[in-house]
Amino acid sequence: MRNSENAPVVYLVGAGPGDPELITIKGKRLLEEADVVVYAGSLIPPEVLKMAACAEELHDSAKMTLEQIVDVISAAVRAGKKVVRLASGDPTIFGASAEQSEALAKAGIDLVTVPGVSSFTAAAAALGQELTLPEICQTVILTRAAGRTPMPPAEKLREMAAHRAVIALFLSASLGKDVQRDLIDGGYAADTPVALVYRVTWPDQRVVRCRLEELAETLKSEKITKTALILVGEAVRERGERSKHTRSKLYDPGFSHEYRKSVGTPLPASPSRGEEG
């Protein structure tokens, strides 16, 4: 993002999902140059924090309030220090960045965001799957179950379930019963495939698959209560069990576009269930 002309800045850097090699080149450079780093507690791997080896101060924000975070950042920026606010994943998704940006703006400081790899895309990569399959699912909903933070009425899970798109649920691993009930009551079939990806890209990453009707019990039996993505939808079904989906037009030899002329008739759809080799 472009900062206001001449305004002092703090850099909000997305650290990615866990693997230190998934931070952006820009994010790594800013950490190496930082004088002060305010980082998101245990969600940031030690290997990423090592990139800030030259920093004079490291502050664990898990122990701080918003006001304390803003005070630390403001004091450092006014002292002429380079400050990085280090968030997990991508800070634009469930990152509480809006409230920090607004509070810092009142102090005359711009928050410049450097995006990171989100845990939901890392989870799809861990599954080795695409979440948007032609004629099966072309929409991914990023949301959460209602906990201590309520949901807007039109965004409750039962409402979201009516679309039967792929749903990526953040911050919901401790609410398995509610998720299971609301998605089934809202329109998902009980046997809809679910993938649980725990601590994606960390050394202790785990992937667990189940049906939606088994979600609550699976979370309980696997002792997964936090730091996990819940992916729900037909596109999450494993390849050998998946019903047929059509090929994309992009690489179909019978499809013309700005950069390529068609060279034949369109190819048939992908094999139906049970025919994939």
C-alpha cells in the first residue's frame, strides 16, 4: 500500500503460514533492516524471528493490548527507528490489521502492508489440490464460526452453507459441533468431504480427512483445538473419489484466446469417478 506523503510508517509484514521460506523477499528484507519488531507470539516460528537478528527490540504482542502495541510502535517510529509489525499468514485476513491501522493513523503513522502467504492457500498446497474445479466449485468462502466474536447476521454459517462452495474456516477448530451442525442444517450433505490441516507448513503439520458428519468427533479424537484450517466442499474430495469435472478452457486445444488460436475440437471432460488412473 502507498503511504501518505511524508507520514512516518510502520511495516505490517505477513510472515506466511510457518515455513520460513514462505515469507516474501520483501518481508525478509524488512525484518533484516528492522530496529524494532512487534511479532505475533507463538504464531511466528523462531526461524523467522532470526531474520531480525539486528533488531534492538523484539516485542511479543500476545502479551500486549492494542494500546500497548500502538504505544511501542509510536515511540519507536518517533525515535527514528524502523519498525516491523510481524503477523502470521497474511495480515489482511483475520489479522486485526484494521484496528491497528486506525489507531496508528490517529498517531500520525501510516501502516504499510506487505502481504504474506495465507494459511488457506498453504493448506490447499498441503493437500495437493486445487480448490476451484470447473463445474464443481468456482468459489471459496473464507470465514469463521461464531465464538466470542459474533458473526454479522447474513454471514452465519447456515447462510454461507446455502452456496455449497468450498468453505475455508479459520479460528474454528474448537467449535466443531457448531460447524458440523450449521453446515449440514444449511445445506451441505452429511458426507461432504472435509480436510483438517493442523499447523500447516510447520514441522509438526498434520492432515486429517473425514466426512462433514464426522467433523466434531474427528477434531476431538485428533485433539485438534486450535491452529488448524477446516476446508469443506466437494473440491476437497480426494482425486480418486471425485466426480468428473470439466477441463478449464485456458489450455483446451479447441479454445481460442488472445494469445493462441484453437488447433482442434475441444477435448472431453476429465474422467468420471473411478476412472482416474
